[in-house]
Amino acid sequence: MSRFALIGYPVAGSLSPALFAAAYGGRWGYDLVETPSFDEAWKRFLAGYDGINVTAPFKLDAFARCDELSDAARQTGAVNLVLRQEGRTLGFNTDVDGVAGALQECPALAGPGAASALVVGTGGAARAAVVAALRLGLSVTVCGRSAAKVQAFSEAFGCRGLLLPALSDPAFHCPEIVIYTLPGSVMPCLSGHPFQEAIVLEAEYRQPALAGSPCRAYIGGRRWLLWQAVAGYRLFTGEEPDGAAMEKAIV
């Protein structure tokens, strides 16, 4: 019987097992592998699982370790799903699908399309957000804490870069879409809130920083999680997951 898992640290409280059970009626096993050591997590994957989801802080490590990469994984430089096939490891990035799906279903985006997006953060989730936004035809600005990382994003993706203090500048003009990928405990804006007129998509769903904040529309991380899971579970099994059951599992 095929077995699957999520690796990362921490992963306690993840909705992924419930989503996977709902997707296929519990026909396959899905475990949480929680360890601060990527090497240990990878060994456990190779020893006992057919496929894994990968969450923070291991997405860049998984990218470096895979034998083959999908186009989305190459574009993002990050991997959030790995399959074992014929002795080789294949890396994918379904976070791109998660971002695109969450944005495309948002009623506030109906009608004339948005033209610009601000991606806050420079980690693996931010990489997926940039690629998804560019695929949707948006002009992208990346904002982060590290000047070196912001510059690297700008060079890799051909987008504008800003440091986080710029968000508190009264002259800052917020794009129509904000994709916020920083951990829930981190808030870049110490005074005021620059996102009032924006559609905000936040990656974090367990401890979101921006839920309830003034904005045009808020899209929680569970929508991102759902759409990346739908794409990922197809890759795991070759079967179409039960989307309606997955919807109920994350309410």
C-alpha cells in the first residue's frame, strides 16, 4: 500500500492529514514527520514513503536534493512535493497552483483584472507566489527584510524589490494584490496599515497576521492550502481527489 507524509518543522496541527484522508476516503496512509533535521526527514522519506509534501523550513533543501525537477520547481527554486519513482526522486512545486487557484476564485477579482501584486517575504512560499503572479500576467514587487535576498529575487524574476520599512512610508502605493508569506508573528508595518484597498492572500493559516485587518478582500491560507493539495494529491496517486470533501475538511 502506498504511503505519504508531510515533512517540516514544526508540522503539529497541520491540516494536511485531514485533507488527504478526505481526498481519498482514507484509502492511503498519510503521516506527519516532524524533525528539525532535513537529513533525518529525508532518510525517513526514502525508507518508508512513496511521496512527501514539504513545508518550511525544508523547501529549498528538497529542491537541492531531488534528482529531477518540474518546470514550476525549477522556476521557483523550491520544492514542496517529492515522489519516488524507479529509484529517483522527482520534485514539484504545487504552491504555484495554490496561489493561482486562491486568487482566481476570489469574487473581488471578478471583472477587470488586477495589474499588480506585492509579494511580502523572500522564502520558498514567496518564490511560488512570484511565479504564480507572473503567470497570471501581474507586475510584481517583492518586499523583504534582507537587501541581499530582495536583490536576488529582483534578478531572478525580473521584478521590483523593496525593503520592509518601505511599507510604512506614507508615499508607498500598494499594488492591487498583496501576497503575504511571512510567519504570523512578524508584522512589517509598525504604524498604519498599507493594504486597505488591496486584495490580501496570506500563506499562514494557523496563526495569520493579517486576518481581520482592513483590506478590500482577505483570502486565508486555507484556500492556498486547498488548491496546492488538490494539485499535489493528483501527483501522488494519479487519481482525481474529492474536492468537495476536501473543502469540508478545512472549514
